[in-house]
Amino acid sequence: MIKIENVTYRYKRGKDILKEINLTIKEKETVVIMGKNGSGKSTLGKLIAGIMKAKEGKITIDNLVVGDKKNKEEVRKKVGIVFQNPENQIIFNKVQEEVAFALKDLSQEEIEKRVKTSLEKVNMVDKIEEDLYELSLGQKQRVIISEVLAKEPKVIVFDEPTTMIDSKGKEEIYHIVENLKKEGYTIVYITNVAEEMLLADRIVILNDGKIATEVKKEEIMDKLAIFQQYDIKLPLVIEMAQRLRQEGIELELSNYFFDELVLKIKEFFRK
């Protein structure tokens, strides 16, 4: 479990980026964090991952205090982070070497096993001998996710991981995240992409460095005004369901997939 208590963060001589953040993220939960640019989303992700340290307040992961020097290695084992630009995280030329980078303290047999398993999870095992710099950005991002998975963390922070990727690459990342949810990872997913809110169990909206509100996935259709209030664009499937509701066609959606929407429309007109 991740517990964030009264966390404030400011840059030197600057204003507060985050102000008295209180948030609990349950084990195996996927929380999507949204908000305008400058609202503190990425800063919060880096604080959870232990890359930055809160100026005030406390973050704990399974009762380990993040930012405490004596817990640094344990926190790194528990939390992995994936950034916007995969090229900023790449160190080696070869896929295999990159994924194995943080596993040097393990036996060669265990390293090979983890590299293969993690690449299978992102559908990149066929690229194991490839030169990273010959891959697309989407493929590079999947290799970086694989590198994070190879360390076997409990928590993964995704910091706007699809910003630089084309639509096909985005779909591949979504598929990976959905599978990781099923496997029981705790996921913190930071984004401004409308469709990506649908990956959530719960959506947390930041505004001016504070938590403005939270919305559970199943509440989205009943709380559309909240997203409009904070200028957060809605996914196309939600906009379609909203328009149908305005026309008197009330549909109960659970996953908000287009296939589900089509099925519910067909069921409605069969009644």
C-alpha cells in the first residue's frame, strides 16, 4: 500500500508545486492521475518513485518511508518508473543488455530467465538480439517497460508513457497495462490523454498542486461535470455514451470499450 500524508513539494526559491497531498493507493489498484500541465502530476510520480524527496510530509510504501536514505535500495526494488521519452532511459545498444542492466547481482541463469520473461510480457522477446536504436519509439518504450518488469517491482509509475508514441504504439502500451493490472501490479499512471483515464480503477485530478477530487471508474458517467470543470477532455466512447443518454438511450457500461458500447446499443434496440 502507498500512503501519502500531507506532502508538500517546492523547488528552491519557488512556489509550492504540490500542497498538502493526502492519498492512499491500495495494493493492486490502478490510479490514473490527471490535471493541467503544471498541476504537479509528474512531480508526484517522482516522489512516489523516490527520485525526489518531499519537503514536508511523508510517503510510505508497505511501511517503508520513501526518501529515507536507509530505505533507498528497498524502495528501488519495490517501485519502477517509466518516463515519457524512452530514449532518455536507454543506456545500452542491445535490447538484451538494456533489460539486464539492473540485474547484475543475480546469477546468469536468473538474469536470462528474467530478461526473457519480461520481454514476453511486452511482446518484444523476438527483438532480444536487436539494436535498440533501430526500433521505433513505441518499441523502445516497451523495452523500457520490460527493463522495469525484470526487476520485479510491486509498484510501477507510468509518467505520460505514450506522449511521444503513435496510435498503434499507444494501443500496445494500453494492452500491456491491462495485463499488468490482471497480474496484480499496483500502478500509478500519469497522463493527459483522455482515453487513458479508462485504464483506471480510480482517477485523481490535480489542480494547482492540490487534489481537487477523485472519481471511481464506475462513476465517470455520473460525474462528467467534474471533468468539464477541470478542462479534462473525455474519451470518445464516453462522449458517445453521453450523447446517447441525452437522446434517451441509457446504457450501463463497465469497461467503456467500443465493443461493449456497440453491444449495449444492440441490446437496447432489441428490447
